[in-house]
Amino acid sequence: MNHILSLHPYAGETIGSIIDFSLTLKQYRRIMPFREALRGHTIALIFEKPSTRTRASMSVAAAELGATPIYYRRDELQLVRGEPVKDVARVLSRYHSLLAARVYSHDTLVEMAEYSSVPVVNLLSDKYHPLQALADYATIKEKKGRIKGIVIAFIGDGRDNVFNSLAIAGAKLGARVRVASPPGYEPTPSLLGEAYGHVEVYRDPCEALKGADVVYTDVFVSMGQEEEREKRLRAFLPRYQVNSRLLECVGKDDFIFMHCLPAHRGEEVTDDVLESRYSVVFDQAENRLHTAKAVLLFLLKNMLPRQKDSIIPAPREL
Ligand code: CP
Ligand code: NVA
């Protein structure tokens, strides 16, 4: 059984196929391909933290494929009264075809996967955000036409969940991932595994940005890190803020700006950069939907086309 807790176990070819499949699903969305493919399936969406994109994209993806998403807030489950994760996983996996969860501790997902009888998907943990990385690379492929050799400069926390998944997928797909972080926030081998050796580590954000095709940042204070807010802002600001002056370091005009959202405008990025012609953040957010669909079809129907056009049925079959 396949779980997606992180992209570590997946080959670049598999990740690349999911990305291509997503872009095909996007292209054909108007004719609603596979609208009955998951009929009869229900999908559990368990959230310990807030969400806009992840909850909405997974819910709509399920609905557009004929499945029913069921949303569970942690504080409405017996988990909050101490029911063990392993019991919740064993019970919910008898009802649902797939358990997807956004958790504080990655260990919660590992335990869920150990006890679940159906696939478990990480909707963001303190360590990884694999579905975000799939949408990120789908966006890069869409905007730049390729992934291999593309230079991505991530400015910010080198231990951030979004960065970790970006770096892991990037290493497998042949992207060149750079990161510029202040002391104490550099990437770590314990989170990146083999991908660590592929990441180009910088202290100076301007150096990291030189010639980049993609400029990426995420919040300096993630969900669950609120108590460290002052310390973190002192470490990152003002040097690591992506603003129009810093972007001059890129030295060319055909780069794109990416952010997983939600953004803290005025902290990691300025409003004018987010709203600039370089910014692709809303296409990136939309791509969460198309990648979510590809992931559901991959996990529940074992669909993973190699030829991107061969998978859409002829119109008469729809
Ligand atoms: N990018 C992302 O995961 O957004 P949400 O927190 O709104 O789900
Ligand atoms: N790093 C952020 C990502 C939010 C989508 C967080 O964990 O809060």
C-alpha cells in the first residue's frame, strides 16, 4: 500500500508522472474527466491546524472525481480526549478509502500509517508538505516548460516543511535548489536525507538569487512556532525579506516568484512582489487542485500515465 508522508520513497519518474498527469487533468478540466472514477469512495480529511488551500483543493478534487470528502477537526474527534492515534487510524480506515491529515508532529502521521488499512496522505506536518511540492513543480513545468536544470532560490528557513519537500522533490527531478538562510536555520541532513547533498547552501540571499529561474519563500513563523515569533523575526528580518530591491540580485527578467501561501505580507515578502508580474502564486494555488486529483487517482486507482495524453478517455466514454 502506498502512503505519501514524504516524497523520500518515490522515484523522480513517479513524481514526474504525477506532475504531468496533473497538468493533463488541468487542461481537460472543462470536460470533467474521471468524474465517476472514485464513485463510492469517501476520503477522511483530518485537520489539527487551519487550512484554506489544502482543505479546499482536496475536497473539490474528491468531489470532481465522484468521491465524498469528510472533514474532521481534531478538536471534534475523541483524539482531543486522549483516544490514541493508532485507534483512530484503525477505526477511520474501516470507513474511508484514504486518510489525509494535517498534523503538528510528523510522528502522528507515521503512527497513522502504521495502523491504517488504507493509504495515508500528509497534508502538512512540522517536517514536510509533499502535496505542496507536487503543485510547485507542476507550476514550474507549466511556466518554464521543464524542471530539469531549473534554478530555484529559496530565501528563508532551510528547515521549513515547504522547503524540505521542495528540496527532496527537486533533487529527484533534477532541479537545482539553492537556499539562503540565517545562522541556525540552515537545511539539515536529518530532514532532507539524500537530497541534502543536492542543495546549494548560501548565507547571502543576494548571492543565492543570482540568475535564478524561480524565487521562492515561505513564512518565517510556521503554524506551531508562534512562541518563537520574536526570535525568528529577529533572525530573518530585514535581510531575508523578498522585496523589489532584493529581487534586483536575480539580474534577469524572466524569473517567477512563488509562495505556497498564506503569506505574511511585510515579513517574508512585500505586497508589491506578491502582486508583481513575476508572481505566479495564484496559479500555484490552483495547481493544488489538479495535483490533488492526480494523487487520489494514483493512490486509489493506481493510475499513473507515462504518456500524458493517453489517459484521458475519448469524449464518448465520459
Ligand atoms: N499552501 C497551503 O498548504 O495552504 P493552506 O494552509 O491554506 O492549506
Ligand atoms: N510553513 C508553513 C506552511 C503553510 C502552508 C506552516 O507550516 O505554517
